[in-house]
Amino acid sequence: MKSKHLLKFTLTLSVFTLLSSLLSAQTVKVYGYVWDQKAGMELPYATISASKHGTNDFVGVVTDINGFFSLQLSQGTYKISVSFLGYQTYIKDNVKVLHNDTNISLGKIFLKSDAKVLDGAKVEGEKETMKLDVDRKVFEVQDNPMTTGGTAVDVLNQIPTVDVDMNGNISLRGSSDVQIYINGKPTSFGGADKQSFLQQIPAANIERIELINNPSAKYDAEGTAGIINIILKSSNKIGWNASVTAGYGTFDRYNGSASFSYGNNKLKFSTTYGYRNHHSVSKGTTQRLNLLEDTTYFLLQNSETNRGNLSNTWNGNLDYEITPKTTLSFNWLGSLSTNRNPETVFYSFEDPDFVPLYEYYRNGADKRNSSNGELGFSFNHHFDKEKKHNLLFLANISSSKSENNSQYNQDELGLYKQLQNTKTNTDNILPLAQLDYVLPIGGKSVFESGIKFTMRKIGNDFYADTMNFDSHNYDVDRSLTNNFIYSEVINAAYVNYSQEFKWFKVKAGVRAEQSIINGDQKVGNLTFSRNYINLFPSVFWTKEISKGQDFQLSYSRRIQRPWISSLNPFAEQTDPYNLRKGNPYLNPELIDAYEATYFVSKKGDFISGTIYYRQVNGEFQRYRIVDENGIATMTFTNLDVARNIGLEGIFRKKIRNLSTTLNFNLFREQVSGNLTNIAASATNYSWFGKLLASYKVNKSIDVQASYFYRGKVTYVQGTMNPMHSLDLGFKMEVFDKRGSIAINLTDVFNTREFSIVSNGVNFESESTWKWQSRVLTLNFTYKFGSLNDNIDKKPKRRMDDGGSGGDEMDF
């Protein structure tokens, strides 16, 4: 009996113990949402912790992209804390969890911004004006007072190693064969269209500039000097933000811009509008001595142009996160502009003793309406949580249209009169599509591959008529009418492999590009075509000597294809004594580029030194010939080879509130070949330098100065004289940093002018152009919305997916 009672007691005790254990082990779901109180939006990645009273038990989770969290807690009393960087910690104590509870909702938990923490983080996280990535130099430009109210051209003019001349022509390390990208994608514009387009992008739209001198095989091989990538502003902030800018400058210059952005955990949207109405006057003088067989005389030209530009530009981005691993993105860019350029040119023909033989005026009224547009789409999928295994597809289409109407009135002092009208219609379209795949291998290696299709089609239709004073009607001038169509298809594929070893890192790849080019001049039935395949290898070797000290060697092969203006054989005749035409038999340049870079940084200061060498096979060269009638024609040819060796240095030093950046580029270029079956060569020693200095007077006031100097440049047919200028800027924050006032003075001493001396077989000439470069501007900016930096912690897109940044492997 005792044994039976003992058995019952043992069973009862066991059941009771098991039930008690089950009850104590039962968990209850405790959940809620975390929100930003000021922005009224969900707050992802906030940290939630629950500690049980009287024990060391601790449970922690983070909110998802919707700000939601869920905890599984056993019976007991808890202290729950909610924290996020830049916010005051929220604490809810004595939260009781009972065994009979099913779910406990904490509802919405609102976090308040911690002003002290935010201010401290802002000081520590202040953006550097420049940083060096694996294959590029990155320059932050959005806080530069001297570009406020300006355009993309003004921004580029403040970037080390970049030079912009009076016509907006952009060169990098002395080479104008540079590709312009917008948000990581090539633009469809070239020549004058590219300059006009860049002058329509407000500086307020631009976040940073990236210089890629030696791109890897992942990027297009086009461009002797590499790539300038302009990153337009977008926002990752939670909530909404907006800003407006209005400005005025001397000589009737007006500008304005407005931006708006909105973001939550799945959607990011931003858009910017810019308005620009600028006027300027430029003057030019040319003196040319024509040495003809039967006569020698001077041709003097004095010109004055009143330029007026009215443009409206807008751009935007929309990112939607379908899942934490998959994002859809859309981007758009558009502009409308009207340019009016009335010009007066005085011609004087004089004998060798400068005695006038005859003179006349030619007045021109030029009006150009143009529209540019771009629409892009991308699909980005990550196969892993670290987002290193990646597949990207993007498609983009950009186009530009322009209509240029000109009227010319030529009066040879009553002896001869001519009235002429011209009309030029240009259509330019560039669709592209690309697929990129990135596969990490073993944590130390990365394999990349991709394909890309690009097509460019350009139509240039020119029409001219001349007044018949006998019939008082305009007759079509067949000798001046032309229609030229150019098409270009580039099919490309690449592979890259990166490997990180113990002492160094290496990256190698090769890109194959097929070029299919066709030109058709409808008038005269002149056609030409090209179809060729090139391989473009690239190699990068990087060694970290010590912390903050790196050394890199790189090599890449590149190509520069001739643009439509250098291929079109029809001669432009806006100036009857100075013509310009292309060469349809021009071949592409092939470039081998080598670089060695040393970079050392410490506490925000840095020194970057680069020795580079470029060999250009078949370099393009402009040259001029003068015929027996004294008419000069500028055209293009291929020289045999050009060799360019240079030393580039960038130094940044910060002493308390003063920050200075010095850039210089010393180079030697030697070219050789033939011009019109005559041996031609030139050796050019020159240098280019910029000094940028910024001083922070206090927390609200910044002043800045920029000085640049470009030395004499020697060409096959002449030299370009030195140029220098000084710019000053002032910026003050007002209204609790929501507003700012910027005052800029460009070319303080009015020294910026373009001067060139050239000579050929039967001519000598000297030309000078001066434009209104000393301009005073005043701009006011005001910001609305939430100004705290509640930035989503998702990584930004890289350059090759339409954003920016470095390659997958950080060198």
C-alpha cells in the first residue's frame, strides 16, 4: 500500500512540476511600432530591449522597415527601452506579462530628436570636400558658396584638375576628350550641345562630382581623359524636406530653384526645379595675315555678341523597396531653353601697311530653342543580407532637340548688300540598357560581369536662303543646304575579378566593344561606315602601406570615337571667311593610360600624388588651311601618335577654421604626324594649378577664395597664352540655419580672357576673346521641413547602377 501511495504522490508531484514548468516557459508576444515624433513617420532599425526584474534575463530586437517590432517574453515584470542614434531613449517600466496573456500591444512609441546628440553627430560627420576611392576622386560641392546660383559649368570650374574655357569646353588634365556622366550614365550630348546642357543644370541640383581618370573594364571605354560623373541630389531622409533659392547678378542675371523630397521606409522621392535667365556680352578681335601667291593682306575682325539664355530644368528620383533585397528606381531629367545671340562683326581688309582696302559689317540675329530629356529605370536585387551578391538591370533613354534660326544682314558700306536666313534642326537620341552581376567568392574575391547596349542617332538638317533683290523673294541656296544623319551602335561585354591578398589587393578585367558607325550626307550622297571590335584590358594593384597611407598602380586601354561635328563634311558658314567642317574619314583614337598614385591622409588632411603617362595612337588634331581666296577652313585629321607624361598633386591642409586645397598638374605632351602631307610635330611643356581656401568665421559664416592659373599651351599650329583669375565667395546662415545668404564675385581683377596665336603655310593670326567674367551675384536659400538626419541605413547605389560610389571591392 505504501508503495502505491508513494507512486501516486510521485506522479502527482511530477505532473505539478511539469505544468509549472510549462506555465513558466510559456511566452507572450509583446509588439508595437516606433515612430519619429517630428516627421510623423515610421522609424526602421530602432533598438528595443527588455530586461526582466530580479533576473539577468535580457531580450533585444530591432524594428523592421515599417518600424514594427515583436518580442517573445515569459511571465514576469519587464523594463522596456527603445533607442536610436540621434533620439532620446524611451523607457517603459513595470510592463507585466501574465501567463494567461495572449498578445500585448504597446501601440505607437514616438521618439523625440535629441538636439545635443544630433549637433554632436553633425560635427563628427561633417563631409570632407574630397575623398579618394578605388578608381575616383570624389568632391562634395553642395555647400560651396561660390557655386550658389550658378550652373554645372560653374561647379566644374571649382574642381581640381578640371578646366573650363570661355565657351564652356571642359578638359581634364589638359585633355578635352572627357566623358560627362549624369548619375552614373553617359549623356547623349556632345560638343556645343553638351556645353549648353551643362549650363542648364543649376548648381543647386548637384550633390558631388566624381573624377574617374582611369576607369576599370566595368565602365565604357570612351574618353581619353576618363569620366566626370555629376551626381544630382536625392534624399534618403525620413519625412519631407524642401528648399527654395532665388538670386540676382550684375548684367541682368537671374536664377531660382526649388527642391522637394519625401521619404518613408519603402519610398524615397525627390525632385528639383531650376530657373535661369542670364545675359552677357563678349568681344573678340582677330588679326590674320594672309600670305597668298599674288597678294599679301591683313584681315581684321572685331565682333561683339550679346548673349541671352533662358532655361527651365527639372530632375527627380523615385526609389521603391519591394522587399528588403529588391528595389525599383526611376529617374528623370528635362530642360527647356531659349538662347538669343545677336552679333555684330566688323571686317576690314588692309594692305601690309595697314591701309584699309575695303570694309563691311555683318549683323546676325540668332535664336535657338532646345529641349533635353532623360528617363531611366533600374531593378536592383540582392541575393544575400550583406548585399554583396547582386544583380542589376537598368534601361535609360535620353534625347535632345534644337531648332536654330539665324538671320544675317551684310552691308559692304553701300557697295554690296546681302540678307540671308538659315535654319538648323538637330535631333539626338540615346537609348541604353545594361545588365550587371556581382558574385563574392570566399570573402576575399569578387567576380563581376555584364553586358551593355548603347545606340546614338543624330540628325542635323541645315537650310539656307538668300534675298533676291530683283524679285524681292528669298531663294533657296542649294550650296548651303545640307542634311547629315549619324548613327552609332556600341555592343559591350566585360568581366572583372578582384582578389584581396595579405599584403596587397589586385583587380583585373577586360571589356570588349563592337562599334558600328554610319554617316549619311543626303546632299551629295556621301556615305561612310565603320564596323570594328576592340578589347580594353584594365589592371589595378593597391597596397596599404600603413593606416591612411596607400599606393596604387593602374593601367587601362581606352578609345575616343570622333563626334558628329568632326565627321560632318559639310562646312559651317556662319562666318564667310572662317569655315569649319568635319572629316568623314577620321579614325578613332586608341589610348593606353598608366598611373601610379600615392595617397596619405591624417585627421582630415591629405596628400595625393599621381604620375601618369598616356599614349594616344591616331590623336585627333584640329588644323586650319587658307585657300587662294583668303578663306580659312578649320578641319580635323589623325596624327600618328601623342605622348603625354605628367605629375598631378592635390594637397589639403586644415588649420583650425582655415581649410586650403592646392592642386597642380605639370605635364609634357609631344605629338607627331602629318598635316596636308607635310610633317608636323610639337612639344608642349605646361602646367595648370588651382588654390581653394575656405575660412569659417563662426558657426554661421564662411568665406572662400579660388585662384586658378593655366600656363601657355603649344599646339601643332600655334600657342594658347596663359590665363588666370580669382573668385571670392561669402555665405552666412540665418533663421536658425534654415536660411542662407551667398554673395559671390567672379574674376575679381577681370583677367580672364582667351588668347591664341596660330600660323600655317600661308597665314599668321592672333585672336583674343573677352567676356563679362567679373560678375557679382547675391543668392538667398531657405529650407523647409524636417532638418534632422534620420537617414535610412540602406547602402547607397554604386555608380554603375545609376548612383555613385566605388566598386564592390574596397581597395
